[in-house]
Amino acid sequence: MITALYLAHLNPVTNAHVEIINELKKNADKVKVMPVVFESGDKEINSKSFPFNFEIRKKMLTSIFGDSILVTDDYAFFAPFKKYMPPLLSPRSWELRKQILKGVQGDFFSYTGDKAEGYMLKLYRLKPKVGQRKTLSAAAVKESLYDSALGRETNWKNNVPESVEKIIKENWDVIKKFSDLEDKTTRVLGMKFPKDGWSE
């Protein structure tokens, strides 16, 4: 039994993510997809960089893959997020590894399209396979969603599956809410965290 682990923002799910997951399905018996979640107490922290909550992203994934993949919130950071630093030395970061591997039996590998992330996954013994970075980025799709909410002409619909387009439209208030807000995100060692919850 081989399990593929896919840790990603998936905010929103794009055609590139679908391509990656389909590829993983060919190379593993089971695919465990983990959209990153940031939590403080019992609430999820969303921001301009992370607009859609876990439930919406899970809905996006199941609208495409049904139950042919496992979607979990095991890739979750709990505030204060700075406690996960520095990587490898922080006990919290090893707890996160344990969460990621929850329910995984037999052999596994993780996937990333990012060399630096691949290096980190290797240090955490998550057996990364580093793929070719896709030209379509979720960040670019997100920007065109915000542009569209601000009345500019964009082609975001071409970059997401039809079922995801429908879910985005149903949750358009989320996009409108963040479209003209400042991005409250902090970047540490190549990773993005919401500023809220960083050091509370």
C-alpha cells in the first residue's frame, strides 16, 4: 500500500492542482490531500493569501474527485505559529509531522513542485518527490479573482475546473471581502503564515 501525501494551499483549487492529483493517483494506491489550515482556538484564520476556509476547499476537491482521494485537515498549524520555528528544533514542527502521517499505513511519499520545500520535507523524513513546478500558480489565480471583484476584466474561469468555478461564485462574498484589504501575511523561511496568530 503506497500513500501519496499532497500538502498545499489549494486556495483556490486550480487546473494545475487537478493535474498533480491525477498524476499522484497513478503512482499511489491512496492519495491524502491536505489543504493547509491555520487555527487559533477553535477558529480558522483566513486572510487575503488564504481566503477560502478548509470546508470550502474540501468541497472544491470532492466536487472533482469524489471519494477517490482522502481530504483531511491534518496539515494544521495552531497559534501561536512562531512556536513551529525554528524548523527541526521545534517540538511543534515534529508534532505536525505526526499529524501529517495520521492514518497512513505502509509506504508513503510526499509531493512538491518546490525545491526548497522538497529539502524541508526530506529533513522531516517525508520522502519527497519533487515534481516540475506548474506554470499556473494559485497565487496568480487568486490575484485575478481579486481583480475581477474590483471590476477588472480577467480570465480566472479558464484556470479552474467548472465545479470549482461554481463553488467560487457561491462564495464570492469571500473574494469581495478580501479584494481591497491589505495582505496580513508574514513570510518566514519561505513559508507564509497569517500575521494574526503568529505570536499571540
